[in-house]
Amino acid sequence: MHRIFVAVDISEEARQCAASHISMLRSAFPNTRVRWERPEKLHLTLRFIGNADESEAENVKRIVDQSVFDMSRFNLRLQSTGVFPRAKKDRILWLGIAGETDTMLVLRNRIDAGLEKCGFTPDPKQHRAHLTVARIKDTGPMVSRLVDCHLNSKFEPVDFAVCEPIVYESTLHPAGSVYSPISRHCIK
């Protein structure tokens, strides 16, 4: 079995900007229990699949390949800061996505439609494009300060091109998960 998901990578420049933001927050709140995303793992998830056998993984690769067939490269922008969920306890710190998000949604919808035709369960979550930078494990007053610092920071927007969705395998290790690309699908 493979634990897989479909994502697009961000540019090295965008990765550096996000990493600087993470580093600033991490330094300001060293004693708050937070799982900070490592720069090499930063990506935009299009669809989390979960456990898939070899045949299912091959179907996912085929579906993604078909989904990009007549698409052109598009541009996105990392900008703004946000938190999920806002209603109760803040748990996920993220950076917002702007630019040609409609094109990204078309790609995601094509992938979803192909997956459903192959018997994969529809994704119950409403998709909101974002780049996760941290998962909060703590409670208390320091969390509120961390969230406020994140939300009030001036994150400088950075543009990047989307050239290929990637099917990743996520392997769980004691020190955290490791993402390995199992297929890349070029957008012309």
C-alpha cells in the first residue's frame, strides 16, 4: 500500500519566502508546541488520496496525466496569512493563494472527476487553496499571540508558475513524514 496525494510544488523563491516566515514565527515562539512545516515539504495539495494499492496508484497517475492533457501553465501567488478553523481553536497556520486560482480549480475538478469514475470516494472537504506552514499542538495564551503575530505579519507576495502536478507518496517515520514523487505530469 502507498499513502499518496496529488500536489503542485511552489518555486524556490516562494519556498524561501515561506521558510523565512516560518523561521520568524518559530524564533518568536520557541516554547509553543507547534509542528512547523519543513521547507522541502511545502506544496499545494490538490487532492489527498490516502492508502492506495499498486493498481490504484497507477490509476491516479493515469488520471492526473489525462487531467493536464490540454492545459497550459498558469501562475499563482503566495500572499496573505490565515488560520483554520477560526470558529473554535486555531490549529492550522497558512499562507493564502491568489492568481490564476480558477485554473487550479479546473485542474483539481478534473482530477476529482477522474478519481470518482475510478471508484475513489469524493473528497468531503471544501477546497480552499492554501499553503500550510504550521499545525498548532498547544493551547493557552501563547497560541493566541502566535496566531495574532502570524495574521498581522506583512507577508510579501511572491509569484510562481505551476508547471506540473505531482503524485507524491508520503512515508511516515518517527521524525515525521517524507514525501517522494512517484510521478510528474508536465503542463505545456
